[in-house]
Amino acid sequence: MTKQLFNFNITKMKTNRFIYILGVLIFFLFAAGCKKDGNSGPAVQGYLNGNEVKEITVTKGSTVSFKYTIQASSKLSKVEVFVRTGIGLATDSELLLHRAAAEGTLTSDTCIVQGTLVAATDLAISVGAIDSEGRNTILQLNAKLDVSEFDGLVMMDAMADGTSKTFCSTQYGLLLFAANTTADPAAIDFGFIYMESNANVKASLISFSDFSKTASYPLVGTNNITLFKKAATYINTDAASVQQAFTTGTDYPSVLGIDAGKAAVNLNINDVIAFKTQQGKYGMILVKAIDRKSEANSNQQTITLKLVVQK
């Protein structure tokens, strides 16, 4: 009798243990499912100029409208909208809108925020939404200009020791040293020279493909071809107008054995140059200043440029 009771208790214990383990597994599976749903932040939909997209291309000076619709599973705690303007490191961020439940400007689980901006440069518009449980969602929308513009680019005539920033990468508005001609030649579009003794050259921009003909640096290999044309007006509003300025421009003459169009020669302040890169990007250059050093200090002259280029 004792033996049978013992066997029954063992069997019962095994059954109870199985039920316990099964129950624990079901609990954790349920909890995991609930946790996954519970961690979801507010649902956010973003619109640019009336379309549900994350990025658009616009022309400079155009109006960009943005709209966010926000739906949370619990009451919203805070909603903020920021805009970041500029390109690369030259950016600035500004708080456009702030609403909070604690301040009485948020009272439910839904919210719609919208506004308009003028695209003077690239725009990154971001919304952050937090619900009463601390769950959050961030959505960024981008309105990018079809051109990039860079100002205050100071190029120096080629120094023999290679310490001058003589070369330009137009796509990123970068000025490069002679060392970059071997380290990263694909990035270079043109270089700057100043020839005091040659009245047909003086301050000139030379296609990287033909820069070795200036006898400044012993460049080797096949390098990027940049074509130049004289233009009447500096244009920075849109890609189509920039391209048209090159199409209607006039060629520069041949100098130093360089084919016509591969050098913008004998430049002066306020001259406007249209160009086309090896990659087929069109751009424009405005000559803002030339420091001729009284033409007495060889290889120390500089030219200051403003530049716009298609993206």
C-alpha cells in the first residue's frame, strides 16, 4: 500500500512538473509577444509636397511642404520637429515645433504636424514622437537641391614643395594638394596656375587631363577631362539652367599646347566660367578675387572662387 502511494505521488509530481514547465513556457511566449508589441513606438507617416515619400529633389528657392501624421497606442507625451540645413559639415539644426502633454499641447494619442520651408539649401526634416510609456519613433524626410554650391574656395599656384592647394574636386567642393594627384586622382577635376610672364595665361584653370602641360608637376596617367566655356551670368538656382549656360557658352582659346576648351585662361575678377566634368556634371564658377602678389612672388598667387555643380 505504501509502495503504491509512493508511486502515485511520483507520477503526480511528474505530471504537475510538466504542467508547470508548460505553463512557464506559455507565459514567456505570451510575454515575449506582448513585449514585442509593447516596444513599438508611435506609428508615423511622413509627406513631402503632398506625397508619402522620404526624399525629394527640388530647385533652390522652391517651397517644400511637410506633414507628419502620428498615431500612438497610448497617449502621446512629446512631439518635436527639427530641421537641419546645409551640406556635409556645414550644417545647422533648428527646433521648428514642440508639443508636450505636460504643457497641455498634447491631449490624445494622435497628432498631425505640418509646415512649409523655403529650400535655400538641402533640408533634413525630422520628427520625434514619444508616448506616455516612453516608447519613441523618429522619422526623417529629405528635400535635396539638384545642385551643390561652395563659396570661398581659395586655390594657390603650384608650389614646388607640394604644399599648395592647387587642385579642385568640384563634386564636394574640396581643394587638394599635389599628393592627391597620385593618391586620389579620380577626385580631381582641374588645377590653378599663374604665369606672370605669359600674358595669354596669367590666372588660369586647367583641366586635370592637361595640367602636366603647364610644367608645374610631373603628372602621369590618364586623368579627368574638364571642359570650360565663357559664360555671361553666374547661375545657382537649378541644374537645368546651369547645363544651359554651358551649352550656350563660348570656348576659351588654346594655350600651352592645350586644346581649346580644356583651360579657362587669363581670368579676372567677376569672370564667370561654365564647366562640364568627366562624370558629365555641369557647373559654374564665379571668380571672386585674384591675389596677383604684384606678380613678383612666383608660385604664391591665389584665386578665390564660388562654385555650383549638379549633384
